[in-house]
Amino acid sequence: MAGGLSKERARRLKLARESFHRSGKSVAEWAKEHGFSAALVYMVLGGKRTCLRGQSHRIAVKLGIKDGVVED
């Protein structure tokens, strides 16, 4: 999809956002528990980051938005 998110990525983002609603946990709480900036987590959930490397990649993998490996 040129200039936008693929359908699969959009679906995964939606599922990740819905999981926050189901759990009752805020994005800020989750970010703090995992050592991330809440602002960066919101950017990932909003599809504003490509999540190729670094913290964005780790956030996307931990939220199930992206298949990948997170090495601690």
C-alpha cells in the first residue's frame, strides 16, 4: 500500500490498541513497566514509526504488532 500502512499492519495495530482497552491498563503504565517512553509507544500504536530497529522495534515486538526478536 503506497503511502500508508499495509492491511496486515493496520490490523495488528488495531488489535494492540484493543488489548489495552480489554486489559484496563493504560499505555503510560505499560510503557513505564517496560522502560519505554509513553510518547514513543503512542507513536508506534498510531503507525507513526516504521519500527525497523531500536526502541520502536522492541515496542512493536512486545505488543505483537511485528514479528521479531527482542534481545535483552
